[in-house]
Amino acid sequence: KENMAEYLQSLLQKMVKMFAKCLSMKVTQLNTGVELKKQKSEMTELGENNMRISQEGIDLVRAFEGCELEAYQCAAGVWTIGYGYTKGVQEGDMWSKEKAEHMLWHEFENEYENAVNACVKVPLNQCQFDALCSFTYNLGPNALGTSTLLKVLNSGDYSSVPEQFLRWNKAGGKVLVGLSRRRAAEVALFNGERWEHI
């Protein structure tokens, strides 16, 4: 219980810092939701498979991953650095903020966007694609590729996808508040709604 309380306190402090940072960003101040409505209404053509994550999707990933410039073990015990980067990370690794930003975009361009584009067989709007990219970045391409979420989506049952997102809120068999919040934010984005308040 004491460890969980410390973890939740640490998580809350990180969220407060991220929230303050978001409030100071000009983009956040100017965003009226019009862009999300526009993104929500623009669907890809069937078979189009070259979508790219938008700034909105990157912002969601940044908000929930946070940026750690020194390697740490995540809740699942995996060594992690930057914005949730795990490949080859070892205890004691250190990164600059610039490297963390570069690797975030690099990962999406070289792996996660391609994974979503390859797996999804139905048209998506930008919000839906961004939510799926966040999900895949957090859980890995294999999780998306073998998930009931993907099966439901590829059947064209868009309205049942949100409940599938919400099922993915555990690490080590335990429900985590942070993962539950992230899945709720991804659902909001998938539906073309604001997610920052979650």
C-alpha cells in the first residue's frame, strides 16, 4: 500500500507538471477543438495505408509517457528512457531532451505508424489513427495485431472499439490507474473528443 501511494503521488506530480507545461504552450491556448472536428470528419479511403500520426496524437503520447532522461524501470519492470523508449535500454543510460524528441518521432515513422497502417483494413479518420498509434506505442505492434480490438475494428464495428481499448489497463496482472486514464484518453481521441481533462 505504501509503495502504491508513493507511486500515485509521483504520478500525480508528473501529471501536474505536464498539465502546467501544456497550459503554457501556445498551441494548447489557441486550440478550440475545430481541428479535432475537422480531423474526425476526414476519413481515409479504403485501402489507403500511408497515414501519419498528427501533433494531437504525439501530444497524447507525450502527456502519458512523460519524458525521463535517465533510464528507469516502468511498472512492468522494463528499462525505459525518453518518452517510453525501451529497445536496448539499460540501467544508467542517459539521454538529452533532443534525443528523446528525435527518438519519439523516429519510432512512429519507422515502426508504429506502419504497424497501424498494415493491420487496419477499414477507413480511419486522423483521430482514430492517432488513438491507435498511441495504443500501439504503449503496448507494441503484436498486441494490436492479435487483439480483439483490431478484429472488432476491421469488422467495421467502430462503436464497439472504445470498450476494447478500455480492457488494456493492466500491467503484471494488476489494473493501473495510469493505464486506465491513458485508455480513456485514447477512447476520447478515437471518438474525436478532447482528452486533456482525463
